[in-house]
Amino acid sequence: MSATTEPPNRDPLPRWLAPVPKRIEDLGLRFAWLVVAINLAGTVFGFWYYRQQLLDTAMVMWPWIPDSPMATLLIAVAIAAWKLGYELPWLTALAFFGNVILGLWTPYTLLVFHETYATQTHPLMYQFLFWSHLAMVVQAFVLHRITDFPVWGVAVAAVWYTSNLIVDYFVPVLEGPHGVHHTTIPVPQDEPMFLGADALGVVAAGEVTFTLLALFLALAIRVKKCERGTVGDSRSRATDGG
């Protein structure tokens, strides 16, 4: 395998599966190492942001705690692997899921609890968290250029992010303040919200919805590539160096 130097061709996917303009996709893939560096910087910041929660949590649960920095780390490694000629479908699928789910869930949560966050978070930090996470969704929608989302790869991502949902909201796994429902929100988790849901239920509904959306999008991309007979083209272009 050889390193990839040029962006692979764009499959003729419908706009709702490839909403990022081709020019921006090409730019991101051409400067892939810069994208990797930006995501690694975001990963470092994210782990710093979660530092106290990690210290308060049993080490065995750490993989499920820093959700957003794990997502940026996954996409950095996935893009780096592709650039080096070793595209790994399961890793790219994990990156896609993570960046769609967390890229949407954080702005969703910031909006749901806007009044509270506005008094607890510096305005610049609020804006940074909101727009940087939406940027994660944008970069996720470029990954169709480097992978075909094989079903087994999507299955790996679905299993992992389903386990993330379970640990976040549903099943008591470990004792302690952050052992089970580690998701932090700026109001009590049982505070009534709307439609009979409490605060934790509202944020859980968002994450479940975005997980199902990521699953649907990944499989829909796979189906459309199969319909157009382009399955395998992304990987062959990656290994051939362009």
C-alpha cells in the first residue's frame, strides 16, 4: 500500500447524503494532515475539559467518559490511516458515528439548557463548543469519500455507540457519582422538562435519535454506492495512491 496523495473521486450520492460542497470536501482531503492536527488539538482540549470527571471515575469506565474527544481522536486516526494507504472501514465507521452523534448532541444540549448554560458558561466558550461540534458533523460527511461503509464496519460502530448509550443512560454498571449516568447537564437530572420527560430523559432522547440517524446515514450511503456500482472504488483509490 502507498500513501494517498490526491482526494478520491466523489461518488454521485444524493445531496442529503453528501451535503458538503465538493470543493470543501476536496480542500479537507487535500489538507488532510492539517485536519488530523486540528482534531488532535481538539482531542487534547477535550481530555483536559473532562479531567475532573475522569479523576472521579473508575479507570475501567474511562473509554465511555470523554465522548467528544474520543470522536475527534477517532476521525484523526481514521484520516491518518487513509492518508498512509491503510483505510480501516471499522475505524472510519466509528469516526463517522462519533462525529455525527456528538457533533449534534452537544449543540442540542446547549440549546435545550440555553438559559442555564448562558449563566454558567463564558459566552466565548459557549460559542466555541456550539460551532466546533457542528464542524464535527461537517467533517463526518466527508468520510464517504474514503470508505464504502461495509455492513460489518457499521456493525462495529453501532455496537460501540449502543454500549455508550447504555452506560450513559440506562443500565447501572458501576457505583459512584459518574459510574452510570456520567452525562453532566447544568440542572438536576430529574428536573421536569416537557412532554412529561425529565432533564436526563430529554438529553437521552437526543442521543438515541442521533445514534439512529448515524446508523441510517451510514447504511444509506452503503446502499446508494451499491446501487451505483461504486462499492470498492474508495478503497482501491486509497490503496493505489489517488
